[in-house]
Amino acid sequence: MSTTVEQLIEQAMSLPTESRARLADLLVESLDVGEPGETEQLWVSEARRRRDEVRSGKVETIPGNEALQKARDAGFKNRDK
């Protein structure tokens, strides 16, 4: 008997957070087709570096709406100078 996608999803969702993250990374990487260009490789490296910093606790994330508000506030302050 073969495992259905729904069964795989159910099993994957029951994994601990770190295991789900690793599985997600592996699945996304398996979708890459062809040779990425140099710029794309640099962005992938940057994204992985940032992901690793968050996971290790080196940096702390903030909610998106808070980050956008800070950016808007900074933009208004810099415009007045």
C-alpha cells in the first residue's frame, strides 16, 4: 500500500518544528530546476544566512506590521532633513 500525499502531510505536520523546517528546506531545494545564475545564488546564500541567524537566536524577528511602521517612520524622518 502506498502512502498518499494527505498521509505524508499529516505525518510531516506531527514532526517537531526543527524537523519540519529541515523537511521544508529539502523539499524546496528539490524543486530547483537548472543552474541558477550568480545573482540568484547570492540571494539564496543571503536568505539561508538570515534564516540561520534567526534559528540560532543571533537575531530576533519582529512582526511584519511593526517593521513596516518603523520603515515608514524612518522614511518620514529622513524626508524632513
